[in-house]
Amino acid sequence: MISQTAAAAMRAVLEGAWYLDEPEDIATYSYDGFLPEFTPDAVLIPESADQIAQIMKIANKHNINIIPRGAGTNICGSSVAREGGVIMAFHRMNKILEIDRESMCAVVQPGVVNADLQKEVARHGLLYPPDPASMNVSTMGGNVSLNAGGPRGVKYGVTRDYLLGLEVVLPTGEIIQTGGKTLKNVSGYDLTRLLCGSEGTLGIFTEITVRLVPLPPAKTTLQAAYADLDDAATTVTAILAAGMVPTTLELMDRTVLDVISDYGGAQFNAQAQALLLIEVDGDKDLVNKQGERIEALCREKGAIAVDRAHTPEEANKLWQARRTAFGAVASMRPNCIVEDATVPVKRLPEIIRKVVELTHKYDLKIAVLAHAGDGNLHPLIMTDLRDKEEMARIETMLKELCEAAISMGGTLSGEHGIGIAKSRFMDMEFSETSLNLMRGIKRVFDPNNILNPGSFL
């Protein structure tokens, strides 16, 4: 619990109204996109780096846990008060501070919604590539905290690849600057990249500088249906091996397609056991040629039908299935666990076969969704947390899946983060020496362990 002295000091910094501790006010902040709930002692909503610095000094003095939180869309449990303390939310710090067209970058506050930044830079003929599925809700601060990716990751990469600089408030209250607007910067340790993906354990972002790229002049979208899931998976590796790098390369299995049909009425080939959604962007002539090559390659690898969009409306129609996939699957059972183990792309068919095997082995309902072009798998496990026997089977299945991904040279998480969802599996991927190095870094930044304690470390 927060002492009256500390609460009064924080309330004074926030001028009263932005310090919330009534049960009805803090209930919304007791959960995120993950499943368990943890009620915080209070919620703080600052409007400046100076306010945050003052709050962190108070928290450090009184040993109060602070948990940074964006929109709460993460699905690893990294923005909940799992060891008590207060949530710090950033929806008042939601300004796009600058779009520097000459330097091809933008400066934003942490509460800016990803899609809002995308729309604004597009008006200047620019693109901010990272596009998490939650982009219409998730914030830039949360995206940086979790190094968010998205469907465009296969060509453009993830948040870290576009992060140039940060203004950061440390747990002890000091404000530091890392990086800047330059595309090259090799001065000292790369603190910017260290902080990106740190899941709110090292510092609080108050300004974020990101790199932008020219908006591609053209794009084309294809949807390929397969009678065999393995054929769809091997097509992915064939496209990349042929020297083509699509903007997006998404895979959905028959379970997803059936749920989407029931959920939104979309219709798919009755023989289809899998679907690939492929998008290519760039110069118009190149886009057309790559579209033709990819269509031919899909057919060569066993596609029973290939649809190609010729207008933005047709492209949106093809994308509709992917956009509704998670919501559709999540509607089928009380709870849906979303995994994101990731493997080298050439091992994608193998890890998909493993998921199918585990589905039958443990008698579970699992839909296969994947950012297939970068080996990022998203098995959607439909369940009910109240069913303890089924949850026990899921726990065993998850451990076996993570072991398989690691054995293939993969990683526990490609974009969702570790949080509390997969902290128990960290020693599969990292040696004790590596984990102790991470703990040492945490102690340097946060000697009293007040910032997001109980996370993956």
C-alpha cells in the first residue's frame, strides 16, 4: 500500500485530478490483453517529463512500484501491477511533436496511437512501417517498450529498426537523452536499442524519435488458397528463396477460416485447408512483375486458387479475413491464449507441423495464424481458464512448443514480449550467465527495483 505521505506528494505533482485511487477508476487498469488481473493501488496520469521525474523521485524514496502502461493491448502481462504499486498511464501525453520531412523522422510522445502517426505521416508522403495488429489502439510508448512488430515486418522490420532516439526518465528520477535524428550514431553503448523491448523495466519514455521512409507508390495484394497446410508453408520459403521479399506474407489455417466464415460470413474455397495473404509494394512496374511471379509460384507449389486485387477496395476485401481473425477466434471460447514463438523462416513448415501434432496430442482447439514471412507463429489456443484440467494440458503443450522452437534455432517471442506470460521459460533460451547480465543491467538502471518488478527477470 502507498503511505499517505507518498500519496499526498504524488497527488500534489499531478494537481489532484490525475491521481486516481477510487475502485471504479482503477478497475480498468487491473488487466491488459493477457488473462490474469492485478488491481493497482492507484493510477497516475502525468502530462510531462518533469511531472514523471518528480513522481519517480517520490516512488524511489518510498519504494513504490511504478508500472508504465500504454493502451494495455499487450498479451504478455507486462503492464499490470503484478507485485502491487501504481500504474502510470500516458493518454495525456499524446502529441505528435514534429514531422521532419527533410530528416525523414518524427518526434512523438508515448501516448500517440500508432495508426494516428501512420495517417499523419502519410499526408507528407511518408511511411512509418511498424504495424502491429493493435495499431488502431496501441500507443508508441507501448510499441517501443515491447519492440512491436506486425505484418509488414517481413520486409520492413520491427519498431527497433525505426527507433532513432528517446527521452527517458530513469527510475531514480533523472532525465536522459539517447540517440537523436541522425541515421548513424556509434557514440558509446547503444542505449536506445537496449531500452527498446525492455518491457518497462529500465525507464519511462517521454519522447520518441522514429525514422520514416518514403510512402511506396504502388502495391498489390494476393490471396492464395491451398488444399494442404504444408503446401502453404513451403510456398512461403519458396517465395523468399526466389529472391522476393513481400511487404507481408500471412498464413491462416482451416480452423481460422471456418471461424471467420461463421463470424463475419466470409466465404472460402471448400477445399481450402490454408490461406496465404501476400502483399508487395514499391514501384508500379516492379510490383506488377513480382505479383505475377508470386502468383505463378503459388500455383506451382499447389495453390488451388489465387485471387489478385486490382483496386484498393478489392485489396481491403482480401485483407478483411486477416483483420478479423483474432477477434473471430477469440469469440469461440471464454478465453484465447496467443503464442508467438518464432523460428528461422526455413523451419516454418516444421514448426507448423509441430503445432498440428500438439493439437491432436493434447486434444486442444488451436488455430494457426502466422506472420509467415518472418517465421513468427501465432497459434491461437481457444480455452476456458476455469477448466483446470484443460489448462494443465495447455501448460504442458506450451512448454513442448517452446522447446521445439528453441531447438530449431528460434526464440520464445518474436513480437509480443515475455512479461509474465513466458518468464518461466526464459532459461530455455538463455544461460544463467546471460540472465545474470540482464539482472545486472536492471540493477544499474533501477537499484531499488521499483520499475515494473516481477516482469521477465
